[in-house]
Amino acid sequence: MLKKIGVLTSGGDAPGMNNAIAGVVKSAHAKGIEVFGIKDGYKGLINGWFTKLDSDFTLDIISKGGTVLGSARLPEFKEESVRQKAVDQLQKHGIEALVVIGGDGSYMGAQRLTEMGINCVGLPGTIDNDIVSSDYTIGFDTALNTVIESVDKIRDTMTSHNRAAVVEVMGNRCGDLVTYAAIGTQAEVFSPSESKLTEEEICIQVKKLADINHRSVIILISEKQFDAKALAKKIQEVSGYDTRATILGHTQRGGRPTGMDRYLAFTAAMFAVDKLIAGEGGLYIGIENNQLVARDIESTLNMPKPDRTQIINKIRILNSKQIK
């Protein structure tokens, strides 16, 4: 029977991580297991930055964005000697298993710790929705709502002044935020990372909208594709629209988690604790067809990415209809 487990957050912060922490604490305490929070991810793990968590603590964190435990990247964790320091610290404190909340990069560390005798279960925490073995990740829904709200506000001004706006959205390896937000806001032009448009293609589409006196234009782009300000300038030169650029940046990471992110995070955490109690490790908890599933970490890292091409093309065809 487990007596002590640890929980840490790793990689980029995501709304809902605190709800996952709360889920671990409350479900473990209900079964007589102590929970220790580990500060600043794997960095805190090797340094022994552990703090005991109680149920009262969970009430203070469930409405907060980010992660109260902190997060830090530690590339050196891929080295066995560094991981051994983590194992030594866990054994020193009597912590027998670990819940890791983070992205793909965090799971390899969890897998290696499991191989070294510390059972680990991973939870999908990333706003980009780029963990392919889960339909949705903790933080994606909140970030998506933040993007949509921001674009709606930008649209108000663009419509008022007959302008165009280039809006840069996070997700350089996964364009789900751009694609979903484009559908949610009816953006006229969008360029997700999986289906990138050229600058010329974007300018041509915006020029066609200008030719039919379309009142405002929103162009959504995934980060690291273009220089947003330079692209806005080029669009203005070609189309005649007064064009502005907005980089949403870290506003997408923060904020109070939505109800869906809270639900996903808490229930996935409960499921993770059940797996650890059953003596299982090296697992990743995901959601598939609205059901929680536990998969082997090694297999999840090699799963093919979902193909969004069909929906992207359908929306682009619908957008093109309005300028014919």
C-alpha cells in the first residue's frame, strides 16, 4: 500500500494544472496517502524541494491559472546520473510514486524514473493541444477561449474603422489554437502550422476581400511562421486595408481555468492516483471519445498526429465563397 506520493508540474504552465494538483491531493488523502508537492518540476525533484500538501490547500488554488508549484525546464534530466539524484531524494523522503503534469518532454523523464523503480503517471498539461494521444489537453480550452475573446475584441475595432488585423497565436508545432479559433471567430484567413499559407497567398485573399468592400478582416497565424508586423505591412501595401498586428503572447497561458479544463484536470488526476495505487507506472492519462484512458508512455510518444487537413480545407472553402 502506498503511503506517500509526489506531484510536480513541468514544461510550460497551463490553466488547469492547479486543478490537477488538487485532484491528486484529494483523491490520495481519501485513501490515506500523503501527498508532497515538488517545487519547480524536475529541478525541484533533484534538489529535494518538497512540501506536504493538505486538502485545505486545494481550495486556495482551484480558481488560479498557471501552477502554484512552479515549473522549470531541466534538459540535464535526460542524463541517468541526474535522474539518480531525483531517485535518491524521493527515497530519502519516502515518496514511492509520482504524478507528472506536463507535455511530451515531461513524459520521457517520467518513463525513465519508472524504469528506475519509481512508478510515474503523466497528465497532459499544455495549452497547444499537441499531445497526440489525447483528444484534448489540460489548458487548451482555457487558452482557446482567451484567443477567441481577444479576437472578438480586435474585430470590434477593425469593423469600426474598416481595417485588417494580423493576430499571432501560440502553437508553432500544433495549430489547433489557430484552427479552432478561426472557426469560433469566423476569421477570414488563417494559417495554422500544419497547413501554412505563403505571404503571397494571404495577401491575395485579403486583396479579394478588399475588392468586394468587406468591412473587416482577421488573419490568424501560428507563431514563428511570419514576422507579424512585416506581414501586416505587406498586406496593407497589397490590399489597401489599414492593417495592424497583434501578438497575443503569454496572455494565452494565463487566466482562470474554464469549467471543462477544471473537470478534465481533476478527473484525470483521480484516475492517475488509482493507477499508482494499483502499482502501475510508465503511464500517460489521456482522453479519447470523452473517456479517460491510460496508455504506455513509450507508445504515446510515437503516435501519429491527428490530421486536421479536412476541416481546415472545408473552412477555407467556405471562406472563399464569400469573395466570389
